[in-house]
Amino acid sequence: MATPRAAALPGDHWLTLASWLFYAAILAGIMIPPEALMMTIPAGIGTVVSGVGIINALQMASAVLGTLPLVFVFLLAQRQIVEGVAGTGLK
């Protein structure tokens, strides 16, 4: 009778740990930008503060400017988006 094989070979946990650390370093570089020009739109809007506090008008204007590219892309691709959503329910 053959002995059952172990679930993980010796040394596999080091490969798993090394790959996890590699991808964590890449994601940290993406999610934590080193400079303000590389921030995502929500992170950039969160930095709109003054010495007194949050300026609501400036924050709302930043939010509108942040959504304009998404609205523009939606208007350009509206037909394809609607056809794709409508086609998902068909067999």
C-alpha cells in the first residue's frame, strides 16, 4: 500500500511566502503613491483641506471634476454598455 503524499512539498511554503511578499510590495507601490500627482481621485479629494479645515466648495468641485472623465467615457460607450447588459439575460 502506498503512503499518502503530503499536501505540500518541503520548501513550498517559502515559495508561497516569497510570492506573497513580491505581490504585496507591488500592490503597496500602487496603493501608496509616493507623490501627490500619482494619487487616485478619491485620495486626491481627501487631501483638499486648508489650515482651518475642509473647504466644502473646493471638495465638491474636485468631486465633479473627478467624475467628468467617467461620464465622458460612459457617454461615448453607452450603446455598447447597454447592449452588453441587455444581452446577459439572454440564453
